[in-house]
Amino acid sequence: MATGRKILVGILMGSKSDADTMFETEKILKKYKISYEINILSAHRNPDKVRQYAKSAKKRGLKVL
């Protein structure tokens, strides 16, 4: 969600099929105008990418994953 504000929440899904499950989370974040990003990264197929994402979260300003 591009809001022009610093992104505070990172939503990480293992596959696109998880999107329905995360829809309610996205609705709540929008309701409270909390900036977030959504990424689809499988820890099983791409563990190094998931590790890098998590390790870089704090540096990028994310407060919640």
C-alpha cells in the first residue's frame, strides 16, 4: 500500500493462495491508516530470500512482520 508514509508493517505470505487469509488483516490496517507492504516469499522454496527480508526489516523501518 503506497501512502507516502513510512511502511510500518510487513505482511509475508508463503504463496498467493494465502491472500484470502490475509485479507482481513489488510482491511484492518487500511481502516487505521497503517502503512504496510505485502510480499509473497516461500520459506520452503526461497529460504535465503525470506531470511534477507526478515533481517532487513528493522533497518527499513518495519515494526511488525
